[in-house]
Amino acid sequence: MSNLAVVVDPEVPDRLVIRQVPDPVPDRDEAIVRVRAISLNRGEVRRAGMAAAGWRPGWDLAGEVERPAADGTGPLTGARVVGLLPEGAWAQRVAVPTHALAELPETVTFSQAATFPVAGLTALYALAKGGLVVGRRVLITGATGGVGDFAVQLARLAGAHVTAAARRAEQGPALRQLGAHEVTVGDEIPAAPKFDVILDSVGGRTLGSALAALGPGGTCVNFGVSAASEVTFDVRTFFAAGRTTLYGLYLFQELGAQPASVGLGRLASLVAAGQLRPHISVDRPWKDIAQVAQDLMSRRFSGKAVLRVD
């Protein structure tokens, strides 16, 4: 059976091409999924720019189960699913562990579902590190990115008072429409008012100033460095606030504590209920993978890029 996938080829200008690959050979706890849509994240695209020839990128996928897991776990044949892989998800057919698969309600499209795994789960898990956020002040940096978009909506849905940080003033109306009560613009986060929970994906000067705005008992969760990986901050201000926490979150390590299937199912239910809306800026056929990957890294769009797998 033919199986095409996105692979790295250093000999072509954009390094990403679609080539024939072997059919997946599943373990007993893995289902074969016919992929219908994939989503791009900066991490996998960045790695593809350095990886050796033949490496297969891809984390996010949505599609239909062609063959259920041999051990009897997980969705059955024909089920519409969303899934997550550590690599190689950008293919026509893949083997996915059932603990990383969740069934989709009929009203949730494959394109919507493809945005859930990395961006949606990162936002969900990061927000959870802050505990109960009802009535608490939550700051989200990089709010126009894929994770930030989900985080603003989830924080508002959880009852938080949400402040979104954006690079440009013209992004403010869209962030308020997502659910942000307030929008701050630029690299510097004002030192007042103080925040109970901060979700940061920017690093650099933004994270340094955000830490100064963390209130007593507050938690800052960092899961990215879109601006800079080196940070300078006032340590005295940070510890003098008292009981403050800086938590580093890497999604694939978090999954050991809770299967991806649980979070994916929650996100799918929220979308089906109309309480969560994935922001898809790009929806194109997967033959455009190289151009869309380049546009993502050049920040030519906000939100998520989804490619339909033919």
C-alpha cells in the first residue's frame, strides 16, 4: 500500500519534501490512522532545518482509524480521531499509541482537531500549573501564537481575569475578541498590577519583566523562547514577593503524568460545545508544506497553520 510522508532532504532549498516511505508497522497498543490533516509548530520546523536527510517531522495529526490496536484498547475502525506523535506525524498513514489518541465529536472538523495536540495541550497543561484560576489575574505572553490563542480562551473560560501581551497594538482587538480583558503591547510587562499566574512563551526581556510582575504565591510557567533564550531579571523582586515559582514546561515530559488522550478529549469536547474556537490562519493542501513552514518561521501569520493530507 502506498504511503507518502514529509521528509527532510538537505539537497532541496526548503529541506521539506513529500516522498514514499514504508508502511507503518504498529505495536500491539498502536492503531493505524489514515491522516486527513496536520498542523505545524515552530519546534518541529526548526528541527527540520537542522536534521539529517530522511528525518520525518510532525507532531499533530487528525484522521480516521484504519486498523485498531491489536490489544483491544483505543478507538475502533472508522473512528474519527486526533493524535500526537513525538515525530513522523506528517504522513498519509501512521501508527499511533492509543494513549495518544482521542475520538472526535462529529461536529469537530479534522482541520480544527489538528490544532489540538501541541498548541492546545501545552496551553491546557500550562494553565493547570496555576491551580484554580477563578477570579485570579492571569497574564499570557505571545498571546497571538498558536499556544497563546488557546491559553487566552481557556483562561477566560476558567473564570480568570485575562491580560494578553502582544507585539503590536493592532493585535489588541482580536485578543479582546478571544476573551482578553486587557492587552499590553511591547516587550516590557508593567510591574503593576501583579499577576497570580503567568504563561510565557517569549523569554528574553518579556519574561524578565513578567517575573517582576508576579505576585505573592504566584506561578510563572515558561514553555518557549520565541524572542530570546537568555533572560535577565531582578532576583530580589522575584523572591521578595514570596512563595513565587518559575516552572519550565516541556509538553512531551508532561505526558508521562497524564495521557495525551485525556487532554485531547477535553479540548475536542470544548470545541464541540462552542466554548473553544481554534484560530486557523492557514488551511492548505500538504503539497505546500515547504512554503507554509517558511511562512511560519518568518511570522507571516498568527494562529495555526493546518495542511490537508491528500
